[in-house]
Amino acid sequence: MTFTLSEQSALLKPIQVGGTAAGNRLFMAPLTRSRADADGTPSSLAAQYYAQRASAGLIISEATAVCEQANGAYLNTPGLYTDRQQDKWSEIASAVHRAGGKMFVQLWHVGRMAHPEISGFETVGPSPIAADLLTHTPTGKKPLPVPRALTTGEIAEIVGQFRAAARRAVDAGMDGVEIHSANGYLLHEFLSDVVNQRTDAYGGSPQNRARLAAEVVEAVVAEIGPDRVGLRISPGNSAGDMREIDDVSAYEALLCRIASLGIAYLHVLIEPSAPAFAAVRTQWEGTLVLNTPRTVETDFAMLENLADWGVISAAAVGRAFLANPDLIERLKLGAELNEPDVATFYAPGPDGYIDYPTLDEMVTPRSA
């Protein structure tokens, strides 16, 4: 596949994202790679992996746990709640900045998507409703358990954990953080009118279902400032066996509550033709980053048109950046793109991680 971005392309124009000056509007979307150490510390290869992709306008890291219990959906995913983890993220930030890039860390709590054999903890969520899915555990594929409903006290602790992880990210030298409220994980679970069956202040009305995500955003903004904070949502996304009868109202309530904070950006994973996207776009006046589903995420002509028309501020691209460290240069030249190797997405080691060739390396191999 080839596509050429002209020098006048809207996607190649610089953009101010909160306090971060991004050189272009093609961002690297967050991608779970399952290569962290057993204790949640990013691997020794992570700095090289991210620095290779520093030509992205903004790199958004793989999802990163805010506490030990927040992990558990996949094996070997990173965290940001210990000094050792923070030190490694500091190395990553330095490597990306030396290469001329900018980077936010995506923060998550996986909620009911966790398995105790991975996390070491009881699985929790908004309500005792399990995701009807199998997950890979150290002893093989197993169904996800019915989660225990979080208490209001535990919810307050989780808000504090997001805040503490954001502080660690900034102290590590990162340009900011993205709060993960999408893809079937904890904050998304609370937004759902199906998965969230609570009858307290965190359930029922759209405003109540939006409360946890809003409180997390408010706490993180209070800690590190609005210009370093992004938020990711995915209205109507069925990932993680997520279901929503109403995929608009809670999101409208969330955006209404946080509108005055002035965060750096809103990152939306959705089809641009979906009615929920129109509702979000109508309400959100700030910087909007679009991440389309993988079936159309490399439709650069569509993304270029949306950016040119002002429908989106920037586009986040996943697999294309995974397989093409020099994606921006390839698009400028109209060069062929590397195909991503699905078999190595979550495999340990350097294969399919730091060994995708750039155009220069295809002419002059690394071994030469």
C-alpha cells in the first residue's frame, strides 16, 4: 500500500497540544506489546522502540497500570507505580526527546478485564457482571471471572492512584499523560449503561456513570496541569465484551463536566460515520484526536480530508507506526509500507518490536 502526503498536507502541519508542540498531526496510537518485565517495569528494549518512532507528532505509550491491581488483562504489561518503573520511563522519555519526539504515557486500570492468575488480585469492576471472554493466563486460556463491585472507598483510592501515576510520569520527563477511558477497561465500564448496574452515586444516570472518569480527569489535572492531560474514549466500542444501549448520554455528561478544565486533547476511537462521533464532535470544542478502527486506520486519504476540513485536529495511527518506524518519511515519499507481523505483536524479545526496517536500512541493511 502507498499513499503520498504533499508538503501542504493538513496532517503534516504542526499543532499545539496543550503545552506540547507537535511537529505534525499523525500521532502514534497506544499499542499493547506485552514485553515488560514481570514486575511491570518496561523492558530494556522499550527506549529504543519508542525512540525509533519519534517522528510521530506525538507518541502515546502502551497502556500503563496505575497500581499493581490495575494490571492483569495481559501478561507483561507495564506499570508506573514504583521507583524502578519510573526510572525506566525516564530513560524512555530521554531517548524519545533526544530523537526529537514528544510522548504521553497512557494510564489505565483494566477493571473486570483482569484475571487473578495474571494480576494476583481479586478482579473488580463497577458491578458483578463478567466479560464473556477467555484470556491468556500463565496456565492457559481461561474465562474472565465475575468481578466484585468496587466500594466507594476503593473508587476514591483508584482516583488517587491515577493522580499519583500522572505525577510519576511527569517527574520521569514525559510531556504528559493520557487517561484511558475506552476499550472495555475500568473507566469505560463505569460509563456503560449495561455493565454498570450500580445504584449509588456512580451508577444510574449519565452524570453518575460519567462521575469516575470525570473525577480521574479532575484529579490528574489538579496534579500536573490541564496542558499535560489527554483523555481517550470509545463510545459504542464492543471491545472487552462491552455493551452500551445508549452510547451518547454518559459521554455528553462527561465532556460537559470537564469542558472548563481545558485539557490538552480528547482522543476518540470510533468510526467517523458513527452517530456518537457527531455528538462528541458537536460538543467538544478543544483539540480532537481521531483513532479509527483498524479496518480503516490506514485510510490516509480519509484522515487527510478530515484534518483538512477541520473535523479532526489530528489522527492517531497504530499498526502502521508499529511496522514503520519512519512512517512520516514514507508517507512524504509515497513509499511502500512494511506490513505488520501479527505473530510478534505480543511475543517477547526484539523480533517484530525494534527490527522493522526503515527505508534507509532497506537500502543499507543494519548488518552491513
